[in-house]
Amino acid sequence: MFLGIFLIFIIGKVLIHAYLNLRNLKHSLSHKEVPEVLKDIITNEELKKAQEYLKDNTVLGLISQAFDLIFTLIFLFLFYPYIEKIVSSITSSFIMQGLLFFGISGLINLILSLPFEVYDIFVIEQKYGFNTMTPKIFILDIIKSIILSIILGVPILSLLLYIIKTDPNFWWKFALVIVLFEIFVYYIYPILIAPLFNKFTPLEEGDLKNRIIEIVNKAGFKVNNIFVMDASRRTKKQNAYLTGFGKTRRVVLFDTMLSYPQEEILAVLAHELGHHKKKHIPKLLILSIVFYLLYIYLTFFVYKNAPFSKYFGITKEFSILLYSFLFVSSIFYFINPLVNALSRKFEYEADKFSAEVFGNPFPLTNALKRLIKENLSNIYPDPIFRTWYYSHPAPVERIYNLLTFQEK
């Protein structure tokens, strides 16, 4: 009975994901005309190109998901039990067994995912003119990621394994460690992690920097660090963001975005500042803590009660916990729409703040139009798909919503 329920959630998640992606693609391809609000910047030919881009990504995603499901089932029934036996024969230390188990499993998963990642970057992104990454940078990124995972992952995973082994009611300690680790990583990311992958140079003195500081001050923030990131080493896509908190807070502009009109750059940054002004960050942090507590408690409940050893032949606590995580994550997949609904609400509020800073919505709407055009965004996402997956409102919906600000 339990095995059937477990597999229904594991397999059902993938099947629903595939169905929603196919719905999204069909819905997009059914439209042949650019919406009126975008006709000043996007042609029907560019709409068709964006649809082809969506089609290529959807097909790759479906193939990747199919392989992922097959390998997940192979791992569940064969590989994980086999890896558990191997690590148990290598050392008697529970913590070392756990580290080896997750290390070997993670390495195999990385190797299996590489062909799809390579095809995505060097075939699809290359085909549509986005990719600027060289094979050397790609390989170096993988090596850096592995080293970083070891440096950060080994200590935290060792502590978690110790907690699991020594405390039968470990869930709350486990959750506390995870939450504190997330906060720690968020704090050090701008100054220690991000610079490992990109070069950040201070924005040159001039009108743009002065106006950014002016807007930041107007929003009630103190941000002395404004950086330009060499995103063009990997992609031609554009973005800007505000990251970190306290002394690590900084404004970051993609160098690919510096060609935008100044007002549009400032409008995008004002949007990011809006998240902080509206206290979205602490709200999301509190939500994340509640989410982690619920997630880890449910995982602990499954860990204590589910007969994984009976059906899969695993005996180690870390293996049983992994199976429990996989089960609970499949269940939580079905609450995605609720989480994303809140996120979209926050995005609308940040958009409104940007419009208020300028006194009109046009700098941000123009920036959104440019981003839609240059990033080949899906102009016509399926309603169910975007409800399920979109953490941001669909670009056209954001534009229409911003235009109501002008009407008011």
C-alpha cells in the first residue's frame, strides 16, 4: 500500500509537470499576433522566434524529465541501496558513511545531468544568440561548484548526520541548523561566493551612479556598493539585482544591461528596492522558516513511520531520511501554486513602488518590453502553467497592471 502511494507521488509529479509544459507550449503556439501593448517593440516574426525558443526548451525539458524519472526509479530500487552497502564496507564511521553516500550520489547525478546542461547551453542558447560561455568557463564553473560544495557542504552535512545519529527527536535541531545555514550563505554570497564565478567592478563615477544613489536614498536605504557584473562572459541576457543584507548589501548591474536607456535601468533597480521597502525580504524569510519547519517535521514523521527498509532494503538513517525527503518533496510540489501566488503579489507591489518613484509607469514598462523582446520571453503562457510555476507575473500582465497606475 505505502509503496504504491510513494510511487504515485514520485511518478505523478513528473507526469503533471510534463502535462503542464505541453499545455503551456500549445497555448503559446496558438497565438500568431503580438498583443497590442507590445506591437511598438516586437514583431510577429520575433514572436515566432520566441515560440521556437520555448518549443526547443520544452522538448529538452521533457526529455530531461523522462530520463530523470527513469534514473530516480533506478536509484531508489538499485543504486541507493547498493551505494549504502559500499560505504558501509569502506568505514564504520556513521558520519563518513553519510558523507560518502551523498558524495557518490551527488557525483553520479552531476554526471547524468551534464549532457542536458551542455545541450541547453551550447546548442539551444547558442542557436538563439544568448550563449557567450566557452567550454573552459563551463568546466571551471563545475570544478568551482564541486569545491564549494565540499567546503560548505561537508561541515554542515557532518553536523546534520551527528544530530540524526545522536537525537531520536532530531527534527527541530535539524531545522534550526538548515535555517541558520541558509541565512549565513545569503549573507556571505555577495562577498565570498559570487566573486568566485563573476568579476564585480565598482560602477564608474558619473550620472548613472549618482542617480542610483539618489534613488536608493529616496527609498530609505544605505547602499554604498554599486557593482557591474561581467555577465557577458556567459550570456547576453540582462538583469539587475540587490543582494545581501547589512554590510554585504550591494546593487549589481549586469554589464549586458548598461546599453539600456538610463531611466529603464533605474526603474528596474527601483523595482528591486521596492522589495526591501515593502519588507518582502523579512516576510519571505519568515515564510521560509515556517516552510522549513513544516517540511522537516513532515520528513521526520515519514522517516519514523514509513517502511522504506521493507521495500527498498535500506537500513542506514541517512538513506531512510533521503527517501523521506524525496517523498515529502513530491507532496510539496502540489503547494507550488500557493507559494508562487504570494511571490507574484510581492512582484506587483515592487512594480508599483518603481512607478511611484518615477511618478509614472513608463520607465519600467519600457524596460519590461525590452526584456521580453531581448530574452525571448513567452508572451502567452498557459494560465494553469503560470499559476503553478511563475514566481513573477507574466510580463504582459505586469505591463497592463502598471498601466493602471497611469490611469489612476
